[in-house]
Amino acid sequence: MYNVKYLIICCFISIGFSSYSGQIIAKPQILKAATFKHHINSFNQNDEEIYKQHFTNKESWRFLKENIPFFECPDKELEKTYYFRWWTYRKHIKKTPEGFIVTEFLPDVPWAGKYNSINAPAGHQIYEGRWLQDQTYLEEYINFWFKEGSTIREYSTWIADAIYQFCLVKGDFSLAIKLLPKLKENFIRWENKNKHTSGLFWSNDDRDGMEVSVSGNGLRPTLNSYMYGDALAISKLAALAGDLGLEIEFREKAKELRHLILRKLWDPKVDFFKVIPLESKDDNINFWSFDDLHKHNVREQIGFIPWYFNIPGSEYSIAWQLLVSTDGFYAPYGPTTTERTHPEFQISYDGHECQWNGPSWPYATSQTLTGLANLLNNEPNPYISNKHYFDLLKIYSNSHRRKNNTGEILPWIDENLNPFTGDWISRTRLKSWHNNTWSLSKGGIERGKDYNHSTFCDLIISGLIGIRPQDDLTLIINPLLPENSWDYFCLDNILVHNSIITVLYDKNGDRYKRGTGLKVFVDGKEVASSPIIERLTVKL
């Protein structure tokens, strides 16, 4: 049984808190919020605010300075992207008659559910939003998905896992425990509809939000990994709730799914997790030859998703060499969704505007980099390193750009990227889709602008700087920076278990005046340090 930590109001007063939206909000301990206001001013100045929701551009700085962790580093392009992604995330916080939700598209799109909600990116949105100070928005959004009329199973997603991770940062599992019966019900409905006779889950690429993939329908690493993550989360929540029977039931479900993913979806001929292609849930895989099952021997970026949930052991890490190879997925503007040497790989400006047969997708990049951070945190491997994570994150950051009509380079996030030129493919196509202009049937003007379908800030916080709350109420800080990459960095104002965490590195000690090396502060008090950048553990 886990202990849930609560602090009384007087503890907050001693470290400098203020009130916002009915919550107790902390202030940064080292960095000054005003130092970063220029980023927000620039974003507002250059923005065409077509679609306004609850927090407009005018209110953006007030919201951000009270809610986000502050980040400083020598790479000012990376720093700018960090603040840009929080600035865009804020746009998607939408107030509805049923509470706050987080949207994927700013304009209403015909395929969305109630209040323009779409469940496909909910896992990403919760992982990203769990670092906001005021947790009301995420709490109401999470509750929304389990109310009557929501479309929680319209697309695949990892909702129970994401809720567990949200509560792990918060240090309070009461929301998740309250939702435990509905999380169980959601899982069972997936079983009833999508479980194949093999024991794995069947899905099609469209319902994974991954249209026109090479592999198509079948037993995919996507839904199977999500179901494993959800089963494990439900088991842990059942333990917290004291429901031993439910804990054992879902622990066994997770164990069996892991076994099947490793045994059936791993292709030892090419050392990769792949799709077993089937036309329907009722297809019998015994009728297929090995080569048929592994259609065209295709390796797709979704083969990295099992690491998002820590499913594979070290013997599978050979797969990661393809991420940094031009024969695999490496490209100058982000990983490709299909291996580049495959005959069906293409970057097309014809047909469906959202293709997953080659273009780079921030959705997939987020999953892959989260999985890579997990791999690098778990154990050494000979195939990929902290330097690769660092370089891939910078590529991802630099893809957040668009050249406007006057030639100015602006921060931008949209749907799918040309991995070789950085062009936002769907935007290029949609702006002249109907009579040389935007089509309302496709979502209207600038459908993909400020698209909220991926993470970035979480990749900085939990990945690069390595803020990783643990089940045993300890906090691991494990920066993935390669040696001698930066002389300084600071991540401040991170609310974990009602305490403010600050992590900084100061090579020479003259940047932050707190001494040299890596240091961790809890509520302004130094609790751990090292002369070098390395893994540290603190008790919360």
C-alpha cells in the first residue's frame, strides 16, 4: 500500500505560494519568470489568433507564469520551442458545460466528439499537462472521458496509464482510485471488441490515428502496448485501493500481454517489433506463412512503442540502431514513420492528407523519444546513447518552424512533416484543397495550426532533465545530457507531491551562485548534489 503525502497550507506559505484558479500555486526558487516573458511576447506578436478558447493570447503570460515549470539552457532554440509548446498547449484548454477539456484541433472538425473532443492524443495531453501547477484542468479533462456521451474508445489510447502517471506526479491517487471501476470497464470493452483469438488485440491503422500505413490492419504494437500499459496501471491502482483480486487479475493480464507482444510481434529475422497483418479480428493467423504475417518485411516507427511502457528487456535493444540510421528512420526533420529503404516508403502530396507511410509525425516522435528515455534510464545498451537522445530532441525542436510569406522563420506545430524538407505536408495541401482554398469539410482555415497531438515539454522535463517520480515515493533525477554538452541548465518550479523541485547544473558555479555541479532542491532546500551530471535519487 502506498502512502499519499499531503502538506498543510502553512507549509506552502513558507516557500512562497500564491493563489490562482482556486489552487495553491508555487513560485520558482531560482529562475525569474520575467526572464522568459520575451518568448511569449514574441509568440503573441507573430500569431494570427484565429480560434480563441478559454485562455486567449492576451491572457497567455498570466496563465503560463503561474502554471509551468521554467527552463533555461544555452541552446536558445530548444528553450524557445519549450516555451512555444506550453504557449500552444494553453490554447487548447477549453471550458465546456461539463468542465475543462483539452482539445486536439482548435477549429471544430466533423469527426470529433462532444465539444470537439478527440481521445486519440489524450495520453500525450495528460503526460504533458501533468506538469501544470493548477491540476484542475487535467482533473476535469480526465473525468470528462468517463462521462456519458464521451468517445473514449473512438481511437486507441493509453488512458489508464496516463492517469496513473498524472497521479504519480501529483502524489495523490484519489482521482484514479475513484475512476478504477470505469477504467476496468473500459479495458473489458476493448477486450470484448478487439481481442483476437491469439490473445493479442486487433486494430486498424485508422483507429490508431495512423491512416495509410504500410502494414495496415492487424495485431499492431500500438493497441497491444497501450492495453499492457493500462492493465499494469489498473493493477497498481487496485493495490492502492486494497482490491487484491482486481490487482492479481490485471497483473496477470499485463503479464500475458507482455509475453505475447515479445513472442508474437517481435520478428527475429529483422530484430524489430512489427504488425501481424490481418483483414479482420476473426482472421486465423495459423493460415498465414511467416513471410505473409510480416508483410513486405516492413519496419515502422510504431515498433518502438513497447519501450514507452517498459515492455522489452535488454536483449531487444538492437532495434534502436535503426532510429539513428538513414537505412531506418533517421531524417533531418524527424524520424520517418516507415523505414526509408522499404519499397512502399513514400512522401506523397496526393491522396489522403495524413499518411503514415513515410512522413514524420510529432505524435510518433513523442512516443519514440519517451520510449528511448525509458530505455536509457533502465540499463546501458551498445546501440544508442544519451547523445542520440539529445540530438534527436534537437531535431524535433528544430522541426517546430515554418517560413512565412515574407521569409521570416516562425515557431510552428502542425500535423505531418516532410522529413527531408521540414514542410508541413497537410498544411501545404489543405490550404488549396477546395477551389484553391481551405475546405470546411476538412476543418477549415489553418486546421492543423498549434496542433495538440504530441508532447515536447514532457520530453524536456522527464527525459532530458530526467524528473521521474517513482512508485515508492522517491524521485529520480537522471539527466540524459551527453558529457560536456552544456555548461549550465536549470529546470525550476516543478510541482511534484506538493513540493517544488528545482534541478540545476552549473559547471563553474557562476551562473546560479549555488556552487558547482548538479544540484537538486526541494522547496528551496538543497537535498542532493554531484560534481558531474549523473543519476540522483531523493526522498519526497
